[in-house]
Amino acid sequence: MASYLILGAGKFGRLAVQRLAARDPAARFVVVDRSREALARVPGNEARVIKIQAEVSAFLREEMPCYASFDWVIPAVPVHVALLSLLGNPKAGGWECLKVPEELEKLAPVAIRGSQGELYLSRARHLCPDDCPEPEDVCPISGESLSPALYEVLAALSLPGYKVWVVISRPLAPGVGGYPPEELLKLPDVLQETPCHLLIATACRCHGVVHALGRREGGLK
């Protein structure tokens, strides 16, 4: 029996509950979303699926330590949860988002720049199916090699003045990925131990997001 904390009750959050429950009839779920309507569409009875109406940012800041014993966190919201988990944490004061170095744009065929200077990376030039099994060898759509994994490429980066930290998203079911909650809970300490700039990434074999952080007065925005 595994326990899952699912952040987001939209399409992918609901698919995560359905697919994981089908694999493990004894699994337990907590689903967090700000929308009562979205939570109402999540399948499962109250004994098995606990639904919490809350902003994910506030939940990460105030409630996340209560779920340290859970097996997996599944991010199903359109934000970089690893970065969001740092917002408002006292240990994260004095940092700001910077533009990710342009060198990282060459790491994947698709590299999209976000509003905070972050990069969204993908090895897929096509729309991936929502039930992709994330194979270890080749893409089932394009036939291209998936080795080394994108998270391995990111972890191997060596950029002067930057520490690199990668949260690896592991495949848990077709189209469902996640990581242990301690990956989020230890991030403030990682930031405190960073003497320079930090590249914080979350990635699976094919897709990833990277933010850059640097020190400044006034806290993280």
C-alpha cells in the first residue's frame, strides 16, 4: 500500500488517482486544489481519497511537513512545484529568480523561456500521449534514443558560479510521475548551503523545467 500526495485536481491529477488506484487497490490519496468543483470530480470515496481545498502555494508553505511520511508527491499543477515550495520559507530569504543561462537551451530540441527566465525543456517535438510509459531506451512515438535521461544531463552540468540541484520525477504509472516528499522538504537547506547561484530543476527522462536563483536583499519573489 502506497500513499500519494497529488497537487492539482485537474485532468492529470484525476488521471493519477485513477491509474494508481487501479494498480494498487489499497493506495491512499490526498488531493489538493483551490477549486471545490475540480475536487468534486476526483474519483474515489472519502475513506481512500482525502480532498483538501487550498492554494497549492499555501499548502506547500504551511502543511507540507505533515506529509513527510507519504511515499510520493505528484505535481499536477502548471507551476514548478520545487521552486514554489521555497516561496515564503524563512531559509529562502534573500534570493531572486534569474534568467537561466542560455547554454541550457541546447540541452533539448525544445527549449521555451518562461516569464521568470526559467526554461522548459523537452526532447519531444510532438504532443506526447497522456499515458506514455516513459520507456528507458527509445521514444515510442519518434523512435529517438532517450539515453542519457534528461535528468542525468542536467545533473552533469558544470557551470562556473552555479550549483545544480535536480529533483528526479520517477514514473509511477503511465503518464504519472512523482518524487518522495523529502525532495521538497530539504530544498531550503540546499539553498542555505549554496554559496553562489543555484539551478533548480525537476525532470524526467524526456521533459524538465529549470529555474535559476541568485542572492539579493528582500527575499525570493
